[in-house]
Amino acid sequence: MTSTLEASFVPDFMEEEEYEAAEVQQPTIKQEPQQEASADLEAIESQPAKDHRSTVSGRRITEGNARLLAFVAKFPGADSEAFSVVSARNDKAVAGRIVLPTVKGTKKRLLKMEQLGAVARYRDTSTRTVHYSATQQGIDALWSFGYSAEHAATLNKISKSRAAHYRYIAHVAAQFASPQGYFRDSLGIEPVALECLISENEMRAHYEPVKQKLKEAAKRGESKDFGRWRKNELEASLTEASQGKILWSDITESRPALLTLGQPQRAGTETKAVHQGDLAVIRDADRDGVKARNILVEVELSKKSWDAYNSILKTLKMELDHGFIYERAVYFTVGPQVENLLKKVDARGGYGLFESGKLIVLPILDRDGTPIRFNNRISLGGI
């Protein structure tokens, strides 16, 4: 039996090859009953604070801690190191440079939030990794600080391999948001606001209503092809922007389902029918024309198959050549295996993604900016 993390809500999303495949539960902030933790992934009990009401009222959670809470509500499974890079210390600076809080100090902040009932901890006993998740009480508290919790997520029945994947997605997302500017040199971008980081869970939440509409359309004998629907919506949004009905910068906000990739399907096609990245980085605030500046992010801990990458790269080629929603794609990896295979697939397919700079591979970085290395690589089935 698959070992799981038990908390409140986040479906164990599989990549959806066909949109009429396994049903995905709609995102909700409803708290599910606490279930018994597995032998491999155990809940860590903590003594609650005396005044639980203080979590919701905001009397105990500071603005800074609310930012941490908003982060984990977007990216469940984060570890303490990810939290430690999201915010800078206000009480200390060295020659005007950003100083990040220590991991030790961050753990103390998280413990206080845990005692208030805002976050929960879970341990993978095989790796000794501690994962954090928002609780329903913590999600409720976010509204009082002005954060949207519409698509908040918490850990629920997440397999060990999926929890590891979520951990590193959160790790990369934290570095995009960090005032340290981790990708200032490698990608040429400044730190990104939390609300401009769109998780896979959020992308699926926006895609799900479209999926249901297409299912209903199929019952009427109409097309159920998401790629065709997306193509029509793209054309409509570009027309509206060119006519001044909406701002160019509002395209993805007005039609967030467009963040999900998908090409029209025909017999023998090799492109993806539906594909969400692990993260979308929205950089269209200053967009004033047809070309987008957004980045699609994939976090790969182990290799997929040649055919799987060929399908993804062919889809990316068609998507990035137009550049209406995404400007480029970035793969974050550990070690050279994934990059080597991606380059071979790109060369054989003649996609030119690496040569054009539209596809970039970067190492997952530690908080000190050095590449992470796994001492013992364990295949996680290409996630």
C-alpha cells in the first residue's frame, strides 16, 4: 500500500493524458477529518496555544508570519528551508545586502504558528524530512490579512514520492519569491510576488470547470477537445486586447485556464491534450503587446521516458513559438540526467528549444545558491 501524508485537502494529482481520465476533486477549503498517519509518514503532535481564536482574529499571527502561511497554503509540503528564503530579516543588514532569516529561527516561527493551529507538520521517517502544511484554521486566518484563500491547499493522502516532489516545487517557488533574487543572473528576473506564483493545484482548479463543460459538450455531440477550446479562447483574448476591451496584462487573469497547455488532437498526434506545469511565474504586469513574459516551470527529480519528453517538448515548441501565454520554459533538476535527455529529444525532434533559449535547464539550488545533490538517487517514476 502506498504510504501517505494525511491532513486536509490536495488531490494526489497525476499528469492527465486525457481530460476525461481519472476524476479530480474540485479544490475546496473544507477541512477533512484527521486520519491516522501511516507508519512511514507520521504526524508530529504539538501542544496548541491556549487561545485558538487568536489564529483567526490575527492577534497572534504577524504580517510576516501571514506571508509564510500564504506561501504554504499555495505550496503544501514545503520544508523549513523553503520558508527561510521567502522573507528577509528586517532587523539586520550587511552593507545594504539582503539577510535571510536562519533555518533555526524559521523553525521557531513555524512552531509558534503550529501551536496556534495554523500549520501542521508531517515527517517522512525514511528520509527524516519534515513537511509543513496549512490547516483549515490557518487558511481561515489568511482572509483577515488580505490574502486570497480561494484555491488554498493542504496535504491529504499524498504519497511519499509526491510529497518529495511537492517539497522541491515549494523550494523553487520560494526562491522565485525570495528578496534574495536567486534568479537575477540565471534568468534575468527580479523577485516575484507570491500572488504571481501559480501552483499546479491552482491551474487545475481553473481547468476543471472547462473540463466539465467539455464533457457536457461531448454529450451533445460537440467537440470535447481542450486544445481546440484553448485555441479559440486564445484568439478571443488576443482580439479583445487588440481592440482595447481588456489590457494585454489581463489575458491570463481574465482566462486563467489558458495557463494549462493543450494542443488540438488529431489522429497520430504527439502533442499533449492537457498539460499543467508544476508552476507558472506570471510576469505580464507590464505587458503591452502580443508576446507574453510568463515562465512555465517544471521541477524534475528523475527522468521521464523519451516518448514522454518528446510529447512535452513538441507541445512546448508549438506553445512558445506563438508566445501568447508563456515566453519560455525552465526545468529545475538535480544532476545532469534530465538535461542530457531533454537535449537529445530536442535535437532529434528538431525543435530548437535550447538553441532559441526558450527552454532552459537550471539546477535546484540550496539556500546558499549551490546546486543540491542527492547522495543516494532513488527513482520516483519520473516526477
